[in-house]
Amino acid sequence: MHQILLVDDDPLLAEAMVLLLEKRLGCRVRIASDAVEAAIALLDSAPSLVLLDWMIPQGDTRLLQERAAHQPGVASLVSSLQASAAPAAGLDVLRWLKQDRAMAGLQVALFSGQADALQVPEVGDGMVDLIVKGDDPERVVRRIGGLLAG
């Protein structure tokens, strides 16, 4: 069974996506609402696909401190999150995923309300697709299904 990590700070939208994807694609969807929750979920188990909103809060970096002591890649994420004051902590997660060898094979699709978000150089770099929030549910299911199919 495919697993998807949905990283979004809008709880109503996230729950709607869970219902849609689990029912239509038969996959398991886990939600993370900030960068720290996303990192913890990724460290716990690697999903088949990450749907990552780049405009998410950083979360409580203290929750990652213990893991950072044992995993060098996590320490760089913690440092990056602590240094960043912007609400775009999804970019920090994306940078970490691209740099960490253990995470290198993950498919990451941008999950954004901005249809032109891939035009932002750092956002588009490393993303396999753009899933637009509020798009036609049938199109969302087809695109995500296609990503899961490989």
C-alpha cells in the first residue's frame, strides 16, 4: 500500500485530501502541519510520495534536538529552521531532503494554492510535480495516482 505524507497547515484542506486520496487511491495518508512534524514523519518512515506546501510554519525545533544528536542531516535542518524567520519553512524541508542521502530517492510534489509556484527557482528545483490546492478533485487524483504508479 502506498503511503503519502501531506505537509500542509490548513487542517480542513488536509482532512479533505486524506478522505479523497484514501478513498479513491486506496493509499494511507499521514498529515504534518509544520516543518518539524514533516521531518519527524519522514524520519519515522519514508512515504511513497510527499505533498509539500512550501508556505508552512517551522514548528517547535526542540522536538528534533534529540534526533539531531544521532543523525547529522537532521542537525542541518534544525539549524536552517532556527535561522529562518520566514513562513516558508517548506523550503527548508525541501533543502534537507535534497541534501540527505537517506532521503534522496523520495518523490516530492509541491502542494500549493499558487498555480505558478514552480516558477520560484528554489521551489521548483527538486519537485516532481505541482498539485494545485482547490483544483478539480478528479485531476488531483489522476496526477497523484500517476506519481504513485511511477
